[in-house]
Amino acid sequence: MTHARQHLTRVVAHRGASEDAPEHTLAAYRKAIEDGADALECDVRLTADGHLVCVHDRRVNRTSNGRGAVSALELSDLAALDFGSWKSRDAAGGPRVEEPDWEHRPEDREATSVLTLERLLELVADAGRRVELAIETKHPTRWAGQVEERLLVLLKRFGLDAPASREDSPVRVMSFSARSLYRVRAASPTMPTVYLMQFVTPRLRDGRLPEGVDIAGPSIRILRSHPAYIERLKRTGRQVHVWTVNEPADVDLCVGLGVDAIITNRPRAVLDRLGR
Ligand code: G3P
Ligand code: CA
């Protein structure tokens, strides 16, 4: 008897296990690896002195005890900040009320310091199992190619800049900017690229993606409102990586539509839902 090969839906930890631990910190990525995530998602930005750091917002105000734009601060300025305590601040003092499901050990300052992409790559290299990386370039147009250039230089140090094939690469680059992905494709033709979409614009409706892009990265809202669009993408052989999927019903929707990667703040809960 022959068995069809089971479709593996990858579980990608969005900003780390960011429901449990402060996003984009070593604490969140260590937790995601412990939780069994297949891949880690991170946003990268350039500091004023040219380091790639994992920070989502343009400014550090929401996720640290400092203020200012990442692009105006040097790595040493960022290293002086605490990117962890906001996660457990009460409603009066901060944006969210959380009971963190991680042990905040003040002596482990690195766990909640600014995270460089280099340190995240070291963590992945030392994970003891395959852990993929989905790296998102943020506001790359401002830097006219420098984000992509520095990203590939850094990946090269870890032997990850020129994968043997797109299908088997442990790293992929994601962006809302088609231009950023085009630059990556030009510099590294075998690096998989994911085009992030908040809406299905008329240009994309027939299932085409911008030049230099392999993988579609729609928001979960697109799956809820336009499931036929996802079916069209799948019929044309595209991989579909969906963000940000935290609710059980949305996980089921992704599975039903044959999604290839679920990007989530709750990797353990999604793995449980998938029976893994
Ligand atoms: O994984 C894609 C998703 O992260 C895009 O949205 O705003 O969370 O970076 P954002
Ligand atoms: Ca992101």
C-alpha cells in the first residue's frame, strides 16, 4: 500500500514565542526553540552605526525603557536599554498586562537586551537541531539596499547566504517591499523570498507575485475573506506562509487550505493543535 507524503505545515515563532516572553529577545527565541518551533521569525533594522538588530517598530519606545528611532541610535545606546520589563508592566505603567510564562532572571541580562541578528544566528547555530529563520526586512527603502547587503554579508559568515536550493534553504527573507526582495534575489538567486501582503491588490488577484518572489505571505485576514485566492495560489504551485495566526479556528482554516507555514506568537499552542 502506498501512502501520500503528509504535508508538513511549518510552525514559525513570530518575534519568538512572543506571547510568553518579550518579543525579539533571546528569551523569546530560546522559548520558541524549547517549544519545538520549526522556524523563528524576526524583523531586522539597521542601527545608526550599521548593525542589524531585531526590532519591530521604527522606534524603541514600545518595547524598551528607552526612546528614539533605531536608525538614530548606535548599538551601544540600544545595549544600555531593557527590552524585557515592558512585558510585565501593569496597565497603569505600560501598554499590556501580562503574566509572562518565562522566568525573568535579572542576572541573565542578555536575555532581554537588544538582540542583534548575529546573536540570533549564533543561537540557531547552537540549537542542536534544524531551526529555520524567516527574516523580515523593515523599511528597507530608506537604506537603499544596505539592509539587504548587510544581511547577506552576515548570513555568509554563517554559511547561509547562498543555499544550494530554494526548497531546502534554512533561511528565507520576507518583506512587504517587493524592491527589497528583488535586491535579495539579484544578490542571492537561491535564497527563498516571501512577499508579505496585507491586502490582495488588483495586480495580485490572478495569483501572480512580484518578480523575484517565490512565496506568498498573506495576512490571516486574507484567508478569512478570500479563501479562493489562497486556493488559486496553491493551484499555481506557490507556497503560502500566513501571519499572524493565534486562534485555534484560524489554525484550522490554514490547515484546510493547505498552508505551508503558520507564523504565530504561540508556537506551542499551534503545534498542539496540529498534533505535534
Ligand atoms: O511574519 C510577517 C509579519 O510579521 C508581518 O507583520 O508587523 O508583525 O512585522 P509585522
Ligand atoms: Ca515581522
